[in-house]
Amino acid sequence: MQTEKIGQRIKYLRMRNGITQKELAETLYVSESTVSGWERGRAEPSIDFIVRLTALFQTSLNYLIIGNKRTTP
């Protein structure tokens, strides 16, 4: 996966929705440092968290993983 880019998209979506790192961490039952690590590209979320993030932010797996907003060829 493209860790840094996934992190950038998580940060973008979080900020666009007016959610702090602490609020996102509480929603996902992870630490604030975990969210920070994702956003800084120091760690990557598991596929379970990626799926939860797509549901939370109402976006596609395609967008979150590779940055492509298109969902069909």
C-alpha cells in the first residue's frame, strides 16, 4: 500500500469533516498516536480500519487506498 498517501487522504477526510485526531481515535477505539502515525505515514491502518474509515467518511476503498475517485473502469 501507499502508506504516506493513505495517511494524507485520511487527514484530508478527517479535516474536511471537522474531526480532530482525538475524536477519530475515540470513534475507532485506537490511540491518538495511532491516528497520527497513519497520517504521517509512519504506520498503515489494517484493512479492517480502512473499511471502517471508508464507511465513516462515506468514501470508496478505491479512493482511500489508491486515490482514485472512479469506482468503475
